Amino acid sequence: MPRAKKSEDQPWLRYVVLPILLILFGLEASYLYLSRVKAPPAPESPTITSTPTPTPTPTPPPYSCLEGGWVSCMPMLSPEGARNCTPEALAWFKNNCPNFEGIAY
């Protein structure tokens, strides 16, 4: 009867088969463990709501057209009269008042 060879005579058993068996055992153990563990619930995605942009309220014009078409810039002006004699006011009158004639000193 032929005698069986010792494992020392077969190094491929130690270096090939044994690592394959260990890998298979690890995969089986991982599968069994993970099949029992419940996965955490997926986080809810944030809800994006858009806020409506407020409609701008129209601002009243800074000046009003004068009836006669002339702006009086005489001395002893009231605060409103002094405001009407500024360069910004005069430019506004020229652009927005069709009956604007000019400045009276």
C-alpha cells in the first residue's frame, strides 16, 4: 500500500488552499453578520422651499412739477424752496416736467 505524503512535501497546500479557505470563511461570516444587522434609515433629503420675492413698492417722486414752470430761488427760502434749488432738483425738473421754464432769482 502506498504511503501518503506528508503536508511538508506539499507546500502548495499551505500557500494556496489554506488562504482560499480562510477567505471563503471570512466571506461567509460577513454575510451572516450583515444579514442580521439592520441598515440605518436613509437621511431625509432637505426640502427646498422658495420664498417669494417681495414686490417693490413704488416710491413717490422726490419732487413735484410746479404749476407756473418756474422755480423760485429767491433769498429767504423755506426748506422746501431750498430743496427745489439744488442741482439734483433742477435736473429732475428738466427731465420730468414738460412745462419747466427755468429758475427765478
